[in-house]
Amino acid sequence: MANRNTSQIIEELAAEIGENIYIDVAKWHLYLKDAHLHTILAEKLYPLLEDKSLTEDGLLQILQGIPIKIGGGKKEVPLADLLPMQGQVKLMDLLEEFQNQL
């Protein structure tokens, strides 16, 4: 990945996130790609990967900072509240592996 530019790396990261991480609503799994949330998440996470400063707290802070509108925009919920715990663990593992490839 070292020869790729930043936008290509973010696109690759977004693809990985979009295909593997989902939000859980009433036991329905909506993958972040289908919810159109994978790219914004990748863009926010990439600086942590690039600086080698990824931590669980940093990840949670980013997830808390992404508001998701529900009910036709009547309410906003942080992305962190919609990801099941195993999804957050899987996301952290995915990010650590991706960071090692940078």
C-alpha cells in the first residue's frame, strides 16, 4: 500500500469497513456500505492509522462523533450506539491489520 495515494488508501479502507462492519437495528444487520457510512468513517479513521495513534478510546470517540439520523431525521444517535460490541471489536481488528499494511 505504500505506493498508493491517500484517496486510494481511504477508498480501500472504506471498502473493507463497508463489507465487514454493520449496524444492528432490531436484529437487522445493515452493512455500513449499504448505509453509506463506510466512507465517512474511513475518512475520520485514516489520520489515526497514518499517525500510528489508533487506540480503542480514539475509535470510540470517532464513533461517538458520527451522528446517525433516524426516524426521518427526528432523532440522532451516535454510530457507536448502533454498532454491536462484536462489531466494534471486529472494526478495531480490521483497523489494526490495515494499519500494519500501511
